[in-house]
Amino acid sequence: MAALEQVFQQPFRFAHAAEPAWVDSVESIALQLSATPVPPLPLDAEELGFIYLHSSLHAHAGAIAHALRTVTGVKRWVGTASPGVIAGHAAYEDVPGIAVMLGTFPGGSIRFFSEVSPLPRLDLLDRSTPWWTALVSGHVGRTEARETLRHISALLGSGFLFGGLTGRPGPGRVMPVFTGQESNAAGLLGGVAFRVDSGSRVHVRMATAFQPMGEPHQITETHDNVIMELDGKGAKSVLDSDYLVKPGNRPAELLQALSNAPEMLVDAGVYEPVRVAISQNNRQQMDNLADFELTSLEDVEPLSGALCLKLEEGAELPRTGRVRFCTYDPEHARGELDRVLGLLCEDILREGRNVRGALYISSRHRVPAIFPSLADELFRVRQALTPLGAFPMVGYQSEAELFHDFHHHHAGMVTLFTD
């Protein structure tokens, strides 16, 4: 038993390369992995491979996965392709990079799934399931993606999933998704589910790029995707008090226009930076925007004061619940990343856990709006995680980040695997 526990304390294995020909990259990765001999895998353990490819390699995804299975002996992989690949301290944005990470998990603690091979249904009597959370990849353009994410979430013990959706590498194509021994290019959502286990723990945190404005507000009148009243007042007047009238937010001439000709503000796009965080109940504090779905304003009606929200297909606006207004803020986004990662470090150190490996998923829209390059963002992430010691990290840039069972944008998400 002691030997088995030691296996689950070892760091994940890791390698990456960006040769002009992918076959040379695979050969380089094989040499890197073989440089450090590893003992045979115990019978009560299994190995999972994480694979992230640069989008320029999408047409060779199946061949690359087959070659990696052959040279590493690891049969089951999870991952995708993206315009930006994270590999240790390196970031491949304009070259055909390949990053792999091999992690050892307790036997039976991971399960691959896809839309054609879903997770098992919950027990109808006690709703028990061994699958606590899941890493998900797929295509961002799927119109039914929200419904599928909700279905996956309903099959997890925590209801919590995480990951990122990618876009199209070219007309008529989507990024490949790796699930187990399969690699599909049909944009299907899939990934790997994790069991709660003493030999492996998964810690996920996400930093948003949006600055809250004002306090949460109670929805008091709504219809479909339109909010008429908040806190018993006209919805637009509440928004204006948070967004426009707050001292220092807007110049005097804009406030004059607000009172004299509010339709000018709408026509000028003044409200376009606003996002609305939606809570389905009244109990949550709404301090952490990562826990809530953010949507934008489709229209602001200057006369009636109604706010029309741009909801994703399948989304519903709660008749009772709360909202909090926020706006995109690059400076806040950098500070929020430091804050979230700092709190994560405190949690890991307080629990006395060892980090074995990590994933980082970053919105493609964070570069150059928030960071000059993906490499600059990665450097900041690694600096913030320094108290946890050295460990491998792989990841990619996404079009939409998954946290809970809905999409986020402009976010950065870190996942730590610990003993």
C-alpha cells in the first residue's frame, strides 16, 4: 500500500516540442519522456495522457495521437487543438507545438465520455455517482452546446464541470477532441470525468476579466429575456446608478445627456461594455463572478427603462433571482488572476498537499487585450504559483471557458492535480 501511495505522490511526466514536421516533434517528446526511467505501473493504477496541439496540426490529430500511444504506451488521452498551446514555461502561438502530460491515477478513478458514449445515469433512488467532476472540450459553435453541458453536469455528483471550447481552424472544419482512445473532428463535446479519491484530487479556479459595479439587485419584474424592474425600480435607472452616475465614472456632459436624451446613450453604444451576472436564487452573495453566468445587453429601452439581455440558446432568465452589473476591465483582470491564484496557493499549502501537475486554459481574447502575449500571461501564472514548487503545466487558448455548466469569456482557468 505504501508503494502505491508513493506512486500517487509523484509528479506527472511532461514533454513538448515544436519541430516543423510533427513526426520529429513526437520523436523529441518520446526522447524527453524516456530520459527519466519510471517504474512499472502498479495494477491498482492507470495512466492518463493530456495532449494539446497547435491548430496548424489539426489535420494530423489522429496520426499524432496514434504515434504518441505507440511511443509512450499510454492508450487513453484527453485534449484538443488550439491557436495557442501552453507547455511548461513555453507558449506556442505561431509554431506547430505539441504538449503532453502523463498522469497516474488510482484504478477506476477516471472515465472518458462523449456525446455518443455518455456518462452513466444517476441512480434514481439515491442519485449517487462515483463521478464528481469532469474536464470537457468541444466546439464553441454548437447551437445545442448549452443543453449538452447541462446534461453532462446532471450526471456529475458535484454538478461542476470545467474546460474550454475551441473554434474552427478553417472553413468546414472544427478542432479535434481527444477522449480516451478516440479523436473526433465533428465538434462533439467530450472529455474525462474524475472520481473523488484519496490518491488524486482536482482543484479548479477561474479568474474573470470583469469588474463588478454596485451591489447585487433583486429581479422584481421580468418577461422572457427582458428585465423591467430591479429592486422595485425601473431596471435602466438601477443600471444607470451603478454604471453612469457613480462619481468619477462619467464626465458631466455625459450625465447631462443621460437626463436630457437617454436614447443618445443607447445609440452611441455607451451600454455595450456592460455585462450582467445572473443568479438563479437569492441566497448567493455574488462576490465571485466566476460562479455566475455573464451575459451582455442586447438592447436598452430608454423610455420604458427595460433591459433586454442577450441570452444563449436554451438559457432562461429567472423570474426571481438576482443580477449584478459588471464591465470588462483589463487592469482588474490582471489583479483578479493574482488574487485567485494566491487564494488557491493558500488552500493547497494549508491542506499540506503536493501538486503533481496542472492545466491552464486561457481565453484567446485575453491576448493582447489583457496580456501582450500568451507567454506573458503564462509567466504571471507561474510566478503566482511559485509557493507550490515545481510541477508540469500544459494547456491551451479557448474561445469559451467552461466553469460550472455554462460559458465564460475573457477568463483564465487553472486546474491543479494533487495527492
